[in-house]
Amino acid sequence: MILPMYIFGQPVLRKVADDVEEDFPNLKELIENMYETLRRSEGVGLAAPQVGVAKRLFIVDLDCLSEDHPEYKGYLKTFINPEIVEFSKETSSYEEGCLSLPGIHENVKRPTRVLVNYLDENFEEHEEWFEEFPARVIQHEYDHLDGKMFIDHLSAFRKQLLKSKLVAMTKGKFEVAYKCKPNR
Ligand code: NI
């Protein structure tokens, strides 16, 4: 089932999400629906708060890039109650977008590598280093669990330039090609 996307202005996007309990009802279904929703919206990552669920869960699907990047064939990863344990000192800058911020794309500086402790969809624990693009997607999605969005990383000047667009967005003035929850 395709879930409606929550767009900037929805309070759930600014909440610190709660841990996922192992007996969280319909967790498997939620995760399946998130993968379907992500595929349909042509994104590479989706966090539960973006579909209105304030839980510490996100998914990454890089398979859609596998035509140009064969190393991402079948790259689907579920992160439950993740913790970023270590960040590299080295950083890089890259343009990001977000399904909850339609029409906004900005360069964001982030550590190039991260060590992540997380549970997979079977509640098995992993601790793993990620680098380059996957590391960026993971940090972007992880931010969502703390009520943060990529625009929070921008300079005051860049934020000022986006202000009117963001205000319009909270009032429901935005265009998307995927299903979303209407902002009042
Ligand atoms: Ni996002």
C-alpha cells in the first residue's frame, strides 16, 4: 500500500521519534508499505516520520540506481533503532533533496563515513561502516528520527533564500507527483 507522504509543515517531521519495540503492531506491513511508497516516489531513503509514524525506523533503497551503479543492485536496507556510533573527520558536500521538501535541492556538508549500530527487519543487530553515498543517505534519514531535516544544515543565508518557499509549503502550496497528506 502506498502511504501518503508528510510534507514540511507537518508536526510529526519535527518530533524526536520513539524507539521501535519488537512487538510494535504491524511492523512488517509498515516496512513493506514504506518500500512500496519509496519506490513509487523515486526516492532513495524514507524515514517513518515521513509517513506520519514517529518511530526510529528508516529504509534505504539504492537499487533504483543500479543501472549506472551495479554495486547497488539489490541494495535494500532497513534500519531500526539506529545509532550513529562514529563519524569520520573527513567531510564532503553533495546536493540533497527530500520527499518531504518537494522542489528544494541544496548542497549539504556531512561526514564521509559513519559507523552505524542498528537492528534489521528481523531485529538482528549489526554494526557496520558506511561510506560515500550510502553514508550520506543514512545520515539524512537518521536526522528525520531526531526531528531534523537537511535544510537545518544550511547557512542562515541559504535558509533565508528558501524562506518564502517553505512558508508556502506549510500552507499546502507545493507540487508533487506522489501521494501526500495535505498541509492545511
Ligand atoms: Ni528526507
